[in-house]
Amino acid sequence: MNRKVNWFIDMKHDSPLKKQKGGGTTKTCLPAAKIRSMSKAEREKLVRAKRSAGKKGKYRRSSKTNVRGARKKGATLRDWFKKEDWRRVDDPSKKCGE
């Protein structure tokens, strides 16, 4: 192999180009109905996980904090995003983008 190819292969492994740009977000949004059905401890756990991931610059929180039952059975993904009232988990009085 020539020198340029070796340099490119070495660069690929630790390249900053592979890393995601920007820091992670710390806002956690869910449908309002799901937030109402969660206990205070569940909501706090979810918010803590998202803030922790965001501070580390990660885009996603840990999969251990995945939420089940937020989407109704049979609903398409498009329906779920458009028809639900999305709210922030840490402050449900605010809409998701606020």
C-alpha cells in the first residue's frame, strides 16, 4: 500500500470526523398523556438520564431509560408525532420546542 492509503486507514479509527457535531440536547419530550401516567420517580429518572447524556455531549440517553407504552397500539409513526401533544418531561406546562 502506498503512504496515503495507510495514513487514511490510521486516521479513520480515531478521526474527529466520525464524532457527531455539537453537544447533546438536555430536553426530554413525551406525549402529555404518557407524562401524566408516569410516577414522579420515573419522570425524574428520565430527566436525569437525558441531562447526564447531554452534558457528556452524547445525542442519546442510555437505552436503560427507554419508555414503554407511549404510543397507542396500531398508530403509525406519523400519526404519533403529529397528533400527540408533545410536552417536556421536566416541565409539562411547556411545549416540546420551548
